[in-house]
Amino acid sequence: MNEMVRTERELFDGGPPHRLQRSLGLVKPNDPRMVWRAVLAVLVGWVPLVVLAAAQDLALGADRIRSLLLDFAVYARLLIAAPLFIVAEPVCFSRLGRTVRHFLDAGLVREADRARFDAVVASTRRLRDAIVVELVAVLLAYAVIGALIRYVPSAAIPVWHRAGGSGPLAFSAAGWWHALVSLPLLLVLFFGWLWRLCLWGRFLWRMSRLDLRLIPSHPDHAAGMQFVGYSLRAFSLLGMAFGAIVAGMVADRVVHAGASLTAYTHVIAALVVCVVLLFSGPPLVFTGKLFSTKWRGTLAYGALAHGVGGQFEHKWLTRPESMDASALEVPDFSTTADLNQVVANVYAMGIIPLDLRNILLLIGATLLPFVPVVFMAIPLDAILKHVAGLLV
């Protein structure tokens, strides 16, 4: 298997908790076992909560299981977000890998910079597999859990999470499993994606330092760099996972506390802004290079168009007697029109390698988990009346 095939398939295929999964046999060479790992995340993260809450109800006659089964935030985190973090891996890894390979396939990397390109790829792979990163991810996960235990008030903790006593550590068995296993699992997956995103941003930044072969007249109106913006599509499932986490918390407030969905519009808007900035930020490192490329192209192609246009006018407009039906067959007109189209591409060139459609796709994926919350916020009788009004 040559280096570029490995780059395409494996460059971002790693990071927390990949090393731990390999040691447990959950991931094997050329067999990511994505579906099995997603199912296992549910079996480890959510199913024990149900079993432990039900066992406590049988032993103490409490009502923990009902509280758990009505906790939409837990559903969103453990049944939607955690599996999505795993399912997103092959989609994202493949698209980002193809993006990396396109730098060479499109001839953007000059031969003089090929060694630097290979060095960036090699260093990215080393950082991806660094054991210290995986250890930091686990430590950060438990540090977040410790902060939540310390600072979240007892009144904000769900009934199924509490043992009935007072104090910040009066957790039920299900509560302890959630704090020590379920949430850390979700957080390690989350930190793993943040690390990969850092590696992606670092790779693009290092590419922006190279003397890339950029073409101001490229029809993509981004000097040939528009393909980098297509990477946003690779993160759609991650945007959906982030949206699900927030949507679950909002659903709890709407259904159980009677809160209005409109009261959380600022939260939803902040989520969308953060997701867009998080995933569209890395391609923006090329903005400076694209700006200088457009400036260079505007001067060079503008001068060319001016010179050719001057010759065209001198030949055809200063001698009107030379104009007859045969002039339409002369290639001067089509050549000038073609040149003007090329120059128009230069003047239409943008300095941001992002496409609005890809941004809207990312926003749509992030907002999709809120669709059920909207229906939860609308009273059933109002829905029935509206449907009846449409049928009458």
C-alpha cells in the first residue's frame, strides 16, 4: 500500500479513544467495526442506567426508572450523540483524506515543496497517535465530571440520579454509573473529535505556508481551493450530534418545566454560530493567500485584457470600412470573448474558500434534532385543530 493511499484512508483515523479501542479489540486493521462500536456505546452508556434504576426501584420502591425514561437529555447524549460520534468517523476520515490527497492530485503542491508536504503528513500522523493526547482526553473528561459534581446544585440533578440523601455525592447506583462511565465515554469521544479538528486546522495552516500553485482564473472562483470548503460536509454528523445534546436539554425544560421554546432561541442561535465557526474556521487560513493571489491576478490579467482589448479596438473599431459579413468568421471575436471570460473569473474570485450551500447543510444538520422539540412545544390539541382546519 503506497503512502498516498495510506494518507487518504488513515491520516485522521485515530485520536482518542482509538488506542484504547484497539487494545480492547474493538478496532482491528482494515475493520473499524463502526456499527458494533456504536451499539456497544449504547450498551455500556445507557442500558446499565436502566437496569440499575429498575433494580433500585424494586429494592426501595422508588420511582427512579420513570424519571430516567422521561429524561430527554440522557436519550440525546447516550442514544444519539455518542453513536453519532462513532458513525461519523468513516464519513469524515474518508472526505478529509481525499481533501489532503487533492493537494497533490491537482498539482497545488510544487515539487520543491513535496518534502515539506510529506513532513506535515508524517507529523500529523504522529500527533494523532500520541498516547499523551489520549491520557489528557481521559483526564479532562473526569475533570469535567468532577467540576459538575462540585458545582451543579442538587436541585438540578434528575431524580433517577439521586439516592435520596443530601449532599453533592448522594448519587444512586445509576447516578454513579452515569458519572463514572456514561458521561466520560461521551466526553472522551467529544475530545477525540476536538483533537482531530485541531489536527485538521494545523494541516491546513501548514499548507497555507507553502508556495501553492494557485490559479486566479480558476472556474471555482477560489483559485482552485474551493475543494477545501467542501470539508464542511464531512462534519454534518458531528453538527447533528452537538445539536442533539442541546436539543435534549431544551426538550427537558419544555416538557417537564413548561418552558417556552422561544425562551431558548438565543441558546439555539449560539449553538449554530459555534458549530459554523468551529468547522468553517480551518479553511479560513487560506484567506490571506487567496487575497494576495486575487490581487496578483487582477493586475496581471487586467493588463492582458487591456492590451488585447486595445488591439481589438484598433483593428475593428477604428476602421469601420473593414466590417462586413466575413468579419463574423474571424477568430478575433471568439478569442477576445474567451479571454474576457477568463478575466471575469479573476475579478469574480473570492478570498474565502467556503460555499454557502455547504454552510447551510451544516446548519440544517445541527438544527435537525430540534424538530421533535418543536412538536413537543406545540400542544396536541393545537396540532389537531390545525390538521382539522386543513382537511375541512
